[in-house]
Amino acid sequence: MNKIVLVLCIMLLMTSAACTAQTPKTQPQTQFESPEPTTLPTTNPTLPLTTLQIAEFIIQAIDAKDLARIADFVHPEMGVRFSPYATIRQDHLVFSADDLPGLFSSNRVYRWGYYDGSGEAIELTFVEYYNEFIYTAKFANSEEVALNMRIGQGNTLNNIQDFYPESDFVEYHFTGFEAQFAGMDWQSLRLVFIEEGGVHYLVAIVHDQWTI
């Protein structure tokens, strides 16, 4: 009798072990997820991004003629000022974030300032101004980039930090294009930022080049 009980017990144990082995796991195995790519935001920045990171995003948007994306970074009260030369003036045009997206499709002629040398009024549509005083070179692939340091040296005063106290600027620069000009055909574009509440807002886009 005892042998029968012992056999039955052994059989029950074997059956239980087999059932346990066939039971699927209730918890999935741990999987390592790929890290999120480091990208800049496409809306008004609230992350603690550096000035250089935001400037890089904006210069790429300028290259793509995507003013709607640039508008997300424009100062909500000060807007963004466009200066055709290094010296920023009070009468240079300022656009709000809401104004920017429609500028490329507008045929309106604006007065942007005055030409160096001749003193004639710079009267251009935004598209014309973009070609003559913003994206005069492939600044998205600049030879040199600097934070708060003027690279292009000309006769025009760089008054960024006087006009916008406590501001930061990022300069995109080409040393020149034609050997015959010995560097006098250099081009620079400066993006000017003011930090408020941990957010770096775009307040000016300043073009610079050799002037008389």
C-alpha cells in the first residue's frame, strides 16, 4: 500500500513539474529601448537649450526659408529686427512672430535702411532683402561660427551689445570667395538673442560685410 502511495506521489510531482514548464511567463523580458535622438524643438523653446543649439536650429530654418519655424523663437514683445549692416539702428524694421510666415509670399516693398556708400534707400520686398542682406552665402555650412565674438572685421561699428544690453549673438562667417578680392568679399550673419526665464529669444538678424 505504501509503495502504491509513493508511486502516486511521484507521478503527481512529475505532472506538476511538467505543467509548470509549459506555463508561459506572465512578465515580458526586459527590452532596451533606443535613446531618443537629440533634436531641437519645433515650437517655442521651453527646454534649457544653449544659445548655439538654438542658433543652429534657426540658421537651418533660414536656409530652408521656413519663417514659420523661426517665428517660434522670436521674442513675443520685442519681435525680430532686421539690420542690413553691422550697426543696428532704431529705424530698422521689426517684425512680430505673427508677421514672419507671410513675408516670403508678400510683394510689399519695405524700406530696410540705407545702402552703405551711396546712402540710397534700401527699398526691397522681403524676398529681395533675403537674397541681398540675409542669406548672401550658405551660412548653414559656414567656415566659422562664434559666440559673442565678431569674426568679420569691417569699417561698420558692431553695436549689438550696446543696442541690446546683456544679449548674446552667434556669428556665421565666410572669409571670402574670390582670390582676387583678398578676403574683402567676406560675409557674416549674426543672430542676436535675449534670455528671459531660461528661454533664449531671437531679437535680431544682422548681416555684415565689407563696407566703404
